[in-house]
Amino acid sequence: MAAWAERLAGVRGVLLDISGVLYDSGAGGGAAIPGSVEAVARLKRSPLKVRFCTNESQKPRAELVGLLQRLGFDISEGEVTAPAPATCQILKERGLRPHLLIHDGVRSEFDHIDTSNPNCVVIADAGEGFSYQNMNKAFQVLMELENPVLISLGKGRYYKETSGLMLDVGAYMKALEYACGVEAEVVGKPSPEFFKSALQAIGVEAHEAIMIGDDIVGDVGGAQRCGMRALQVRTGKYSPRYP
Amino acid sequence: MAAWAERLAGVRGVLLDISGVLYDSGAGGGAAIPGSVEAVARLKRSPLKVRFCTNESQKPRAELVGLLQRLGFDISEGEVTAPAPATCQILKERGLRPHLLIHDGVRSEFDHIDTSNPNCVVIADAGEGFSYQNMNKAFQVLMELENPVLISLGKGRYYKETSGLMLDVGAYMKALEYACGVEAEVVGKPSPEFFKSALQAIGVEAHEAIMIGDDIVGDVGGAQRCGMRALQVRTGKYSPRYP
């Protein structure tokens, strides 16, 4: 316990990943990971600032929060940093009109975005939407652009559903990067801007914060590169073979 | 012409790519590229040895040859080096039992291969077969293997059909490489073994051969790395923007 106290000295804020840490997604909405509802409740009763920091891009933020509330979590929409709203802000700032390769479930987040005559491609965890036809369309849009811009909501390799491991958006981002000879801009973990926006929301500096996640690259590595401490849980996609 | 004569000095054999050089695939079997039927006929009347060297992996070799014959080409199955037969030989030599992520059209080439209890994944240009479900299955098979082996029939970025540019197997190979943290073994161009087997078939040394293709990486770069000369045609996927 002494070691823990030392490692956590000066921590004022906690960033919590959602998928694989609080719950595993899946049929019927998924399942809370044992102990996580209580852990969140306890953190919230403590003096620590808490922010949820997710790459979830299949569902609108409101729907994700509703689902977690039904599983018993103390969470509200305003406490969640998610890539879809951050992407919309970037699109507006840069005058980008996306071709969207995204899950139908999250399309409403982009309702107010001009998608006519696209000058970029936005890719998110589309799940079954990653058909050959949809991938080929995104590829063709990029190949026709003078300056191809590819924005990816996260770059995770895979995540865990209750039914097993599932390919994440990062694999498809790599496919388009290779086919088109471009490098994607990542909105979401492990992008430093994304972590910083989560920290700003709770008024905590990086050196005062700890990130808790199940992804050694997206959560732990990304947070550490921003000057945060980080902790990998042994739930979600964690595996002793693929730490 | 003097320059050409010099460049071609000592050439005894010609390797010809098929898709984008002889014809563009597409609805109704595709279309011969103007002048190519005559060019092949003329090469065959010359003292040069001719070998067809393709990464085509959607159709069995016999079907591809039948299609080209109907388009007017002087070509027979025994003159074609293609990745599916080469892959079957490797699988047998190494006792590999593949999970096949391939086009239904080419499945018959693997009829005599044991696919029970897979210990590797073979990926080819599956076209519409590259659904999320099929990709996820291949991913899950690889993740469950102690020593994951991924064999890719070519690693092309894209090819041209009569209807436009189409994503090729290389993009999906990259997706699985990234998701699983493995490096694929490529059977087909630009693998040196593949070029060498095509040269052996016509008894020509690399320095006596020229490769003619539309892919600057798979055809031209690959052949040059093997000590061949190479020539890029301006048909197929060739584009002044993406040479």
C-alpha cells in the first residue's frame, strides 16, 4: 500500500476509459465489469476529479451514457470526452465536408455537418458498416482529392465484446492509409489534443492526473506521452499474451 | 529507337502482367486494352520467351485464361504464373492448414487443401468477401494462434476495373497485420521467389528478362530488385498523379 500511495502522490484527477474498463459492449447493451459500478461511485465520493475519456464511436454520447446509467453507473453526458463531438468541431474549424464511413448509430452526431461534395473522409468504428463497398467508396473519394485528408476516430486495433475480440477502426484506418498513401489524423486517444481536452474539462494538469484503461497503446502509452500517470486494468481486451 | 535497342540489349524473355496490361477486369468479363492482343501475338512470333505473371487471385487460373482467350489473346494455362497454385505448394510443404479469406471464385484452387483446425490464415483479393464479419473471423483465428502465420496473395494497393479503381488485397493485409501485430508473408509479386519461379518456367535469367506491368511497386520495383529490367505501361491503374 505504501508503494501505491507513492505512485498516486499528488493525483487530483482521474481519466476513466469506458469500454473494457467500466463495461464490455455486446448484444443487449453489454455487461458491467464486476466492481466497476462501485469503483466509479467511490471515486465520485472522493475529492478526486473524474472524467470519462472514451474512443467509443459506434453510439452517440447520449446513448452511451444512457446505457451506462441503466447498468448502474453514476455518469452524465457532460462528464464524457468522446471523439465524435471533437471531430465535428475540427470539421467546422477547417471547413471540411466529410464523406462519413461510420456506424449508423452515430450518424446523428454529424447531423449539422455539411457532407455535400466531400473534401475529406471521416472513419469511425463502423462495425458491419465496414463492407467492401463502403471501404471502396471511401478509398475512391480519397483518391479523387487533390490533398486527401483522412480523419480517424481513434486508431484502436481491437476491442472486446461480450462475444469476443472485435476488429476496431485502426485496422481499417491502416487499410486506407496504405491504399491511398496518406497518413490519417487521429481524433481520440492516443492523440495528445484529445487527452488535453479531457484534462481541461476538469481543470487538472497532466502531472496531477492518472489515466485508467485497458489499452496499452491508446490509453497507457498515450497518457504517459502527455505527462500523465497511467494504469492498465486486467479486464476488457487485456491479455497476458497481448498486454 | 536507338535508346530502346540499347535498353533491351540481351533480353531473351518477357514477363507480362495481365490485369491493367492485357485487359481491365469488370462486368461481363472486362475488356482488352487496345493493342494488347496484337502485342502478345507479335511477342509470341518473336524469338523472345513469354511468360504471364499475375497476382490475380479472384479467379482460378483456368478461368482467367479462358476469359483472355475469348478476348482474343494467345495464352494457355501452362504459360501463367499465379499466386494460388504457388500458395497451395507452400501450404503443403509447411503442413499449414489455412483459414481461407478468399473470393468464392478461386475456392476450387484450394479444393485439395486441408482446412480443418486452421493454423494459418490465407488472404487473397476477396472483393465483396471482405465483409466485416469475414475480416473479423480471420482476425480471431490469427489471435488464437500461438505463432500466427498470415499469407497474402499479393499486396497490391488497388487495381483498375472498367468501372473504376478498386481496393486490392494489400489494404486488407495491412489491416490484419496492424490488428494482430504480425507481418504477412506475400506470395505473388513483388516477392522475389515468385518472379524467380516465373523466370525458371521459361529458362531465362533475371538479367536477360524484362517485366511489363502497370504497378510501379508490385511489377516494376519488384522486378528491378530481382535484377530484371522493367517497363511500366500507361494503362490499367497507371496515373500521372499516382505513378
